[in-house]
Amino acid sequence: MMYYFAYASNLNRKQMWERCPDSRPKYTATLPNYKLVFLGWSRQWRGGTASIRLFQGEKVLGAIYEISEQCLRRLDQYEGYPDVYNRFEVTVFTEDGEPVQATTYIKVDQSEETVPAPAYVSVIQQGYKDWEIV
């Protein structure tokens, strides 16, 4: 088992359960010195999709799931790894300030910030509600 840091649509527990039925939601976490951005164009969502970008002083709110190797391979497919998103190891912090090593996905092409589709934003917002982040 390993830890996966979700910060966008995979915060949505229903979506994550559909993608990885054996994933286990653990706790909220924060990734310092990054910011949430929307990039490119997704045919599926008809708008930009989320990624994170290094940005001193900012932070990305998200959550940790415990996942299996099988789940990681499924996430790789959904995220278009390694062509669309690449996998990175990051250090996130729990509410108690404990550091946790986790895998996350960052978009390969960081060039073009775009507007996300309302349907995509609502999936992310539901994820924030699921985790009581906002």
C-alpha cells in the first residue's frame, strides 16, 4: 500500500471509489509552496483540467488516500500517465503538521492556463465537501 495525494476531481469520493474501489480515504493534507492551476483543454470535460505548479508561499489543499499498486495503475490510465500527467513524490502535511510522503500527478504541459468547465468544477467542489475542506 502507498499514499496518494488528491487535490482536484479525485477528492470526490464517489469518483475515486469508481476508479479505485480498494482505495481508503485517510485524512486531509496540505502541499506547501504549490498552487492549484487549470491548464490545457480536456475533450471529456470541455475545459481546462487541474494541475499544481510550484509557487512560493502558496498551498494546495487536498487529501490522502491509501492505495494499492493496482489502483495506482488505474489512476495512471485515468490521468494519461506519462504523456498528459506525470507522477511525482511530494511531501504533504497533515492537520497536525506531520509530514507524509505521497504520490501525486502534475500536468506535463504547464504552458497554457485555461478556464475549467462548470461540470468539472462541481466535481471538485463535491470533493471539498466530501472531505470538509471548505
